[in-house]
Amino acid sequence: MMTDIATLQTELMAAIDSADTLDALEAVRISALGKQGSVSALLKTMGAMSPDERQTQGPIINGLRESVTAALAAKKAALETAELNRRLASEYVDMTLPAPETPRGTVHPVSQVMDELAEIFADMGFAVAEGREIEDDWHNFTALNIPETHPARAMHDTFYFPDEMAREGSKMLLRTHTSPVQIRTMTSQEPPIRIIAPGRVYRSDSDATHTPMFHQIEGLVIDKGIHLGHLKWTLETFLKAYFEREDVVLRLRPSYFPFTEPSVEVDVGYSMVNGKRVIGGSEGWMEVLGSGMVHRKVIEACGLDPDIWQGFAFGTGVDRLAMLKYGMDDLRAFFDGDNRWLQHYGFDALDVPTLSGGVGA
């Protein structure tokens, strides 16, 4: 039997050595170590051996299995290395060649507009502030002077998490606006404060001009001696820079928001050119912003004295701004993932918005 095992080992080693592909090597492994393999068959005979036979034959058979296993592993590693070297030699990219014209990625309009807004407000001294998208009820509603009975708290508007996820007795939710960033900034930083807060927000709504997830940007200024004239100048400067027109006309209408008093809706004038609305002039009006002076109760909720510190806040949809400036008519297309739409409306990655070169480059 020892002669048979030695012969089998010689044959298997020769077969392993001659295997020139991974498939051929796998066939050798199955023929030796598979369920019906020759080495597996020898291992099965050990059950019927006497103790003395098992003591003499067992180490020989196990040694055969171990040597075959080691030889298979070494051969497999050698074949894989050879295959990798072959691929490295044949598959390469010449990095000295110019990039192909197509396919070429583009910047999403929302990302482009975010960069445009950051550039405009940075020039006016605003910093960019970011916050969490999963918020608690206090930061999202209560601190903003939104009462328990306000419709914005209703389930049909707000995505709430289950009650067991509540923290410190406050429900958790997907933020419905970026206003919680304002609250967290006022409670963590000393005035004066001048920030914009862009980001994703969530509301239960969906049609041509609304989606369950959309992008919003809000601005906040807290300082001494702030009044409504500062707000109007800021918004006028912003909209003229964004639409890149000096003939932008604003109209401020009294409105109501729980977190501002007084509150104003901001309309921008437009003219009709070839049957299309073009920003500029005052033939008609479109609502673009909500704004107002920060409510005393909001300032107090953040631990500040409203008799010393005043401020204004404003907010608008980034997606809506993109639609107005670049002539898009359906908000849902922003999130469809249609590459044809992105190729049409997308921006060259090298066209970085700058005030000197044009924010809408």
C-alpha cells in the first residue's frame, strides 16, 4: 500500500506541475481531494483499519493530503501571479493621452447652484453652516416658536420616527427645513452671527413643483441694530448677483411665519420675452423667498437677550432657484437619475462659479 501511495503522490504532483490554467488545476484538485477523489478515498479507508494499521498508515495518508494541498496552493498562487502579470502587460491606460470628449461627467444643477449661492454670500461675509438631517422636535419646531397645534407638525407634512426613538422626551424626525441649523448656531456661538445653511430637507409632498426631499438654503444674521432695511438690501444684492442682472426688482409683501415678526414674502419681477418669463422688469411677479425679522421668542429660546440682539432670516428652495434661472419646468426631473437630462442641464466641472467670472458660468 505504501508503494501505491508513493505512486499516487508522484502522479498527482506531476499533474499539478503540468496544469497550465486555473481551470486545469481545479480539475486536478477535484480528482484528488473532491468527494470522489483519490486522496479522499484513501482517507475513507482509515475507518476500517485496525488500530495498528491506522497508526502506521494514517500519517502516510495524511501526509499525502497535506503535500497535495500545499502543492495545489503554491501552483494556484503562481498561476494567479502569471495571469496578473499578463493583464498588467496588456491592459493599461496611457495617462499622457488627453481625456476623451465622451463619456464625460457633468455637475448636477443643484450642486452648481449651491456653489453659486455660497460664492455670492461669502462675498457678503456669510459663513456656510451645516447640520444634522435627523432632528429633534425642539430644534425643528419648538425653538422656532411653532406651537403644538401648527399644521406644519401634522403627520401629512412631517416624517416622524417611531416614539421609541425619542431622545430626552423629544420626538425625532427628518428636518422639514434647515432652520434647526440656525438654532444650533445661536445656541453654540456668540453673536454677531452671519451664516447661510444649505442642505436637504424632507416633507410629505410630491407634484411637479414639490418632492418629498428637496434642497433649501436659509440665511441668518444676528447683531446689534439690525432692521428690515438690512434684510431688503441683502436679498436685493443676492438676487441681482444670482440672476446676473441689475434690473431685478423686488416686492415685499406682509406675511406670517411663526419664527419671524414682521414677516415678508419676497417676489421678483419678470418680463415676457417670446412668450417666456424672464427675470427683470415688473410686468409680473413671482414669489421666490420667505423672510423676516427673527422673532423675540426665538432669540430668547436660544439664550440671547432680544433687547440687545436683533436679526433677520430668510429661506428659499435651491431647486426652485435653479428652475427659475435655467428654465426647468418640472422639479421631479431633478431626482429621476436620467443621464440625458443631466447632459442637457448639467454643468462642466471646470466652470467653477466666481463673482469675477460669472456665477452662472
